[in-house]
Amino acid sequence: MIAAVKGWHAAGAALLFCLQPGARAADDLPGAARELARRAVAFAGRGEPVSVAWRNVSSLGSAMFSQARSAFETALRDAGDRVTEVAPVAELHLTLSENQTQYLMVEEARKGDERQVWIASWKHTETAPVVDGGQGVTLEKKLVFEQAEPILDAVFRESTLLVLSPDRVALYARQNGQWELRQSVALTPPKPWPRDLHGHLRLNGTSLQVYVPGMACAGTVEPALTMDCRPSEEPWVLESGSRAMMLAAFAPARNYFDGRITTQTGVRKTVAPFFSAAAVEDQGRQLWLLAMLDGHTKIFDSAFEPVGGVGPWGNDIAGTEARCGGGSQVLVTKAGDGREADTLRAYSVRNRVPAPLAAPVDFPGPVTALWPTGAGAVLVVARDLETGRFGAYLITVNCGS
């Protein structure tokens, strides 16, 4: 629900309006932020500089607060407006609040002598309880490699390690408890990399595949690391454990998949663009979870027909081989703007409803990559906010007793 009220001091009246019985809450947090951003642009004028101030008096945590700010300011920039404190055309004050049934986002806008207030609301959502059998489930975190350059992906194979960075693929070998560089092959993109670069490694025996935006590479790791790269828009292979996979087209100039997919049975489908995907087993049925661009995760059946949703979660999700709490697991980052310390949590899905299985695992900064490795583990890459270095972690799901 969006309400508009004339007058800078009319916010109290607007809040009372939102509290009236029968008011319908239809927006989630990112949707509310985008809607208020559109109204701000219409009020200030497209392409004009604006100042933005925030206040949180709700029970929403810092991650959700950051998500609201990110969604609002991204929508402003997409519409051409510029956030600045220097000579803004309009001043925008946003407050997160709540009542017993709804969260409220109040926007107060001032331009000269003209003032307006808008309110967006969305319903409270309940956190799912830990499923039966979840007791004893833990996530084990192990830092296995770190470097100053970004890590897009890494693959461990016996005593060797492959690391994908923006400028190369490097092969390391374990020597005296340390990783020693044995060989590297440079990556030369046909076009400049997008700012938020993503990439993926697939190792099948000794055969290697490398996926990066606008380019594909194939090669081998034995007897030496070799790679042949070419400009390509071919879809990436996305796996979720060893039981499920699909092909997905990556948008070459962005940081997400454009929605064109091919299922494991060869059927081509088109869904909304998404950041990442994971498959889970729900009472013998395979479901796919896609982390969408709006901050929510949609649930699809094996034919990729939508059957539910959950959120907000983070942009990175991955399936595992572990089977705890009556089914397989999906590991999920928290919602945020990618500029704060992140967490990872395991969920199981029953009757299309995800439920947490274990306490979250903390990282020293934002998670920048999340890929399944098999055997109940996932690879997590996180950037340390203090040192700026990138660490590759193995996260293993332990089902306990």
C-alpha cells in the first residue's frame, strides 16, 4: 500500500491512516523502496541531485536496513537522479517503522516550499522454525586459500588447487603444508570485464572448463595446465550437488543470469533474471530455488514452473550433497548490500517451505562467490573488510546424530 499526504508535518497523520482497519499491505521491502524512489524522482525531477537521510525505528536488523537503502538508491540512480549533499534540488528523509501487522517505510520529501509525504507498507513475515531433526546440524568453516587478487572460483583436487582470478587461472600444489604456484594461464577478455565480475570453474577428471562473461575456455590440468579460450555466449553449466544441473545464459555485461535456461531433460525455458540457483529434494521431488534480482528467492518445480517463494535472502545460494533434517540442504547468504560482513546459513525445504537447520556461519566481509563442490560442501569466497584480501573457504554440512 502506498499513501501520499501533503505537508512536511503530516507524517503522523499518514501513519494513522496506515493503521486503519482494512488497510492492505501488498509490498515487500525492496518493492516499497523502489516505489518510493520512483515517487521521489517524479517529485524532484528526473536527473536532478537529491540528498537522502535515513532512520530505522523498526525491529528490522542492519542487513534489511542496508537492503532498503541499496534498493532505494539504486532505483534513484537508474532513473538518472544523483545522491549528493551539495546543492540538492530536493531533500528526502526516509524512516523505517512498524505496527503489529505491517512494516512501514515513510518518505518525507521537500523541494523549496513544497513538501510531501508518502508511505509504503508490507506485511510482517514469520521466521520458519528449525525443522524436526535439525538438532545437531552444524556448519564447519575452513579457510583453505587466500590472496590479494579477487577469487572468482576455486576447485580442490587431491593435493592440487585451481584458482580462477580476473586475469588468470592458476594451478597450485601442496608442498610442506603450503600452496605453491606451479603454473598459470592468462585470461585475455575480448571486451573489458564488467565491474562486478563473476566466473566459474568446472573440473571433470582432468578436463577443465572456465566460464566468464563473454568468453569460454576449455583445457586440461594434466600433464600440464592448458587452456584454449574464445569469445562465447554459450550457457554456463550450473550444478547443485551431483544430482541436478541446468544450463543458464549469463548476461555478459552484468552480474546475473538473463533467465534463459535449459533443464536437465533438455527443455528450454525462460524465467526472470536471477543471481544464483540451487536444487533441493522435498519429499522425493526435486525443486529449484533461484535468487532473483528483487532480493527474493523463487521456488520452481522440476519443469521450472513457479510453486512458491521465500525471502528476502542474499544473492548467493548453493545446494549441497548433505542430507539432514529429512532432505537435502541449500546454503544461503544473508540479505545485504555487499558492503558489510556476511553470514551463511543452511536450510532444508519441506512442503516448499524453507526452515533453518543450523546457526549461521560468520565471515569477515561480504561473500563474493558461492559454488557447490560436492560431498556436502560448498566453496565460499569472502573479502575481508579489514585487510581487503580474498579468502576461499570450504563449508561442510555436518548432520550430527
